Amino acid sequence: MTKQIKLGAFLPGGGQHIAAWRHPDQPADGATSFEFHKQLAQTAERGLFDAYFLADGLAAPAAGSSEGGSAKVAGFEPVTLFSALAPLTKNIGFIATASTTYEEPYNLARKFASLDLISGGRVGWNVVTTATDAAAHNFNLDTQHPHEYRYQRAAEHVDVVKKLWDSFEDDAFIRDKASGVFVDAQKVHATHHRGKFFKVKGPLNVPRSPQGQPVIVQAGQSESGRALAAATAEVIFTSHQHLHTAQAFYRDIKARARAAGRNPDHVLIMPGVAPFVGRTEEEAQEKYRKITSLIVESDGIALLNGLAGGAINLAEYDLDGPLPPLPVTEGMKSRPELIRQIADENNFTIRELYQWVATARGHFTIVGSAEQVADTLQEWFENEAADGFNILPPWLPGGLDDFIELVLPILQQRGLFRTAYEGTTLRENLGLPFAENRHSTLHRAKVA
């Protein structure tokens, strides 16, 4: 079968753009409306998206330094939300964010394994290390752990979780009423993990799902993030402004995965793309101008402060002047660098910069006709820059509807996107292999 574009739908209920909640078509209470999230999930499934993707934070936004804008002061915990949405859908996957810094492997493994069973094998875990002091303050810390510490812990955390997910072999449960044998004890495995950060005996008390294990997703772009992604991730959510930088990242990750003994075709690179779509370019430009005009200045400044790591207050600078040097922090490493790049390449003032990144926080924003958007996605896909894309509609549901109604038919006509789901699990639809149980694999190797 010809390779096709994979698509995630990044759908925060409050909208992606920081002013989305003020848009006349966006519900102001969307972030905490279950009915609205249900509508979004069912719409994305109608559009044949691979997965509904949700980010998550572990602190309410700090005053003057918020990446999310006013509408993201409060929202749902993703695993809880997706547990409610899964029975209301049939094919679309659910990728939930959870932190390796502030969650223990056993609890996290248990939650995601449960959701994977509930959904029939349609779950992915977006691995994050959580980079804010605000979150640290909610977990018995005065300041966040250093960047390298967080990534070392993350690597071990993912390893432990994957071991726990293999606690039961796929045919461990006999459930024979006649004999009274419920489970084959020889196919239940303790974890016995003892490492630098964790001691976990196991086994997990949740069995495996129809896809074996949830899909591992990761979004780091720093050196530590790339190393973790190449070693563990099956989908990588990344941000780039240019084809050439996306190509460099793509080739680097694929080479790292190959060097780690992995099949690079099983590591999908999916850059974030925020599309303003019109039937004409002018119509798309008008949609962009309309939502940009709704930005509250203080929200724009807070957005940049947050993306810069929270160690600078840009309200103290001339908003119509250039972006000052950004301090180095123990928070995100790649995002402040990307913000700096965008400002310098476009010669943006602080005001122009927050207006531009207000849509997607550094992800690639396209403003154009449906043909132009489709052409751009095709160019990146066919030139080693992407295996697919995470689509970030600026406001909801209109931005999602525009993409489904205007862009997807063009991609389908070109043979670049599915016209029906290939399978019932997230792995099947992403073209990823079933996650074989390590113990079953070992048994087969011994028999052979």
C-alpha cells in the first residue's frame, strides 16, 4: 500500500489560539464542557483522524507567564476525559499527556493500561517531563528539577512502564470455569526493577489490550529530548518553521533510531501545523486578522513570558521594540530557542511576535487557501520532513471543520490520506506493529 499522511487532531476545548475563547464561534466554556469535547472527538473521527491529542499541565497558569491564555486556567485531566469519550467513538485514537517527573511508573502504567482496555486498544501516552516551577510547587518542591535530571528520570520511567505493561502475556488468562483455572501463573511476570530513580516489583494488575501496549509519543527537541525520543518514542510531535529544519530533524531522529537498533519506519515524525484555511487566500487572511484582533495585550505578553521559560517579564520592555535576550532556565530548552529564531528571522517586535505565536506557540502556522495548505503538507510529507502532522485548529469547532471540509478532500483525491480507517487500534491505523510481549517473544526464541 502506498504510504499516506498520518494526522493527529490537537483539540484543547478552550481552543488553540490564546484568543480563541473570544471568537464568536467558539464556546467560551469549551475547556470544561464535556459535551463540546464529545462533539470534537466525533467530528475528528468523521474526518478520519488517527488520534485526538491533548496536552496537559500540572499547575494553574501563573499570573503574567501563561502559555495557554485565559481559557486554559482550568480543564480536564486527559486520561479521565478520554475514558468518557472512548465509548462514544469507534476508531479514533486518544493520546493523553502524563508526566514522568510527577507520576510514579506503577500508577501511570495502570491508568493507561486501563484506558487502553476501555478503548479497545486506541491509546497513546505523550511522555513529558513537565518544565515549570509552578508545577514543582504542587509536588513538594521549591523549584523544578534540572533539565538533565528530568530526562534521566524520564528514560528510566518509560522503561519501567513498558515492563509493567508486559506483566501478563496475551494468553495468560484461561478463565476456565470447568477446571477452576483463571490465570496461567507461568505467564504472569513480576518486574523486579531496581534503578537510579525507581524500585518496582510488579506485576501490574491490569492486562494487555488488543494493541499490546499504548503507543509511546514524545515531543522533546533538545539533545536530551531527541535521545529519549529516538530510543523510546513511536510518534514524535515536533515544531518547525521551515522545510529544511524539519528535514534535518527528521533525518537526525531516523538515524538515531536506526543506530539504536530500531526500525526507523516505526518512528513517526509528526510536526505541529496550525492552519487558517479559506476557499481563497484572502478568505484565510481575513480569518487570521479576525482572531488576531481579539488578543488581549496582557495575554500576549504572558504567552511570551511562558514560552521564554518564565524568567523574564516582557511587560517591562517596549512592545514595539525588539525581543531582548532571553535568560537560560532549567525549563524548556528548545522552545525559547524557537521563539528567538522566529523573532530574528521575521524582524518581529515583541507585539508582532506574540501576535504570530498566539496561534500555535511556535508550531508552523499556515494561512492560505485549501490548495495552498494541502500543497504545503504534501511537500513536507514527500520530502523527508514529516510522516504526518498534528493539526492545531486555531479555534473550535470552526478551524477543525474548515480543515476537514476543505483540505482533506484534496489530500484524499491525491491519494495522500485515507478514505476509511485501516483497523480498529491506534497502532493499526498508524501503521505501527503490534507491541509484542517481551516474555512471549523470549519463550518463542527458546523453543526455536
